[in-house]
Amino acid sequence: MTRSRRYLHQPWVQPHQKIQHQFARTDDNDLLEDVPLAILADVVKLSPYHFVRAFKQSFGLPPHRYLSSLRMQRAKSLLANPAMSVTQVGFNLGFSDTSSFTTTFRKHTGLTPTAYRRNLE
């Protein structure tokens, strides 16, 4: 067992510390996928209910909102590339259509992706 795995199994390690540790080891691209809450909870050996509570304690947001904010941060960087269309950006971030991407982006930034891109110029 590696040192980091031993750390996670110590009785004094709090659930939110386990979550932070696990997320620090995760690639950002993995975080952009829609992963069921039960699977995320299982990774850190918590029930879904306790996982959500510990996650919010760790990151200040529930898991869904946290992952959504990560997607929008990635969207901002992708929108800086004028060669990539808004539709392509949305698909790269896992959105099934442009309207859902636009709605989510507007909720997070107050601007549509196209307006955000115009402001960059």
C-alpha cells in the first residue's frame, strides 16, 4: 500500500480530507464527465448523503455545482480560441446541445458564450 493510500485509511482522516486528496489526484478532463454521485461517493467510501455533505464542507459547493463551475472555467479558456465555434466548445465540455451549454454558461457568467467571446476582443 502506498503512503497516500495508508493516509486515507487512517481513522483520524476526516471525510472532507479524503475527498480533497482524491480530487487533487484526478485529471481535470475526468472531472468534466458526468459521473454518478454514487460512484463518486464510493471512491472515498462514503454514502452519497455523507459524500455530498463532506464535499460541500471541502469545496464550498455541492458536487454538481462544483463540476459545473469547472466546466465553465474550461469554457472560458476554450472560447478565447476564435477558431473553435461555440457549439464545438459545448460539445468538448460534454454538453449535448448548444442551448444547454449557453444556458449554463449564462448562469455562471451573466453572458452568453458569444457575448463573452466578443468582450475578449
